[in-house]
Amino acid sequence: MNRYEFLKSMGFGGAALMAVLTSCVSQEDTYVPVTTIDPKATTSSTGNSNIGATPITDISKITNPLIKIDISANSNSALKKVSGYVVQSGIVVAQVAAGTYAAVTNTCSHEPKKQVIFDSGEFYCTAHGARFDITGKGLNSVGSKGVKAYNVATDGKTVVVY
């Protein structure tokens, strides 16, 4: 069921339906899946140098990590495959390409809803359709403020967000 069908089922019609449909969405917000990801991207608009970076092997040198995720744990098995993601401690961590991970806050910048997920190569808020690239940069008008992105490193067994 899409948004239009849902609102019609809730009894919205005519001008009220159009007002609700246009309140959070504009033409440029049409969902377009990303088909390619540049795993060699090393910088972002937030200035984080390891967002989308290739894996590093000595994660023990990372001071003050926000979270450490054991990839082999069953609860984190989604991180074993490309496009898989987990949400921990308010952070969405996704495998964006083979062996390459990215992380952003789970809280959307459009409205403070904790509904950001990873889908089709981008971070996406299920509440209003805000879209963000792997560096946290907004991809549509609803996501124009962007979201906080974090540095991520892995040794192949553990993913560290810092």
C-alpha cells in the first residue's frame, strides 16, 4: 500500500488529501534506487575521512569508539551481506559494498524520528521519505539537511564506529 492509498483508506479525500500528500513531499522526492556505489569515496560533507573508506586492519588503535559490532554474531548477521544493515545505539550501520561499511544516525533530520534504514544503496527515512547518501548528504528536499555520518573501520571480524 502506498501513501496515497493509505490516506484514502483513512478517509482523506479531495483538497484535504492533496494537502496532506503535498505537505512533506515534492516532485524531486520520487524514489530512485541507487545502482552504483563508489567504495573508494574517502571524504564527506561532514568532514569524516573514513566514511565509505576501505577496511583497515588495526582497529585496536581507534580511541573512543561509539560502538563495536561483532559481525559473526547471529544478531548482526545482516552485516555479512552487501546492503545489509543493523541499528545499534541509535546508529545505522550498513555494508555498502563488499567489505565496506558506512554509518549514520538513526534519527532523521526532517523530523526527529528514529526511522532511518539502509535500502538500495542509500540511507532512507521510512517516516517521510528523506534520502541520504552514504556520507549523510541529503538526496532530496525532505533530507536536504543531511544526517550525521560516522567514521567506520573493520578488520573483517569487527566493525567499529567512531
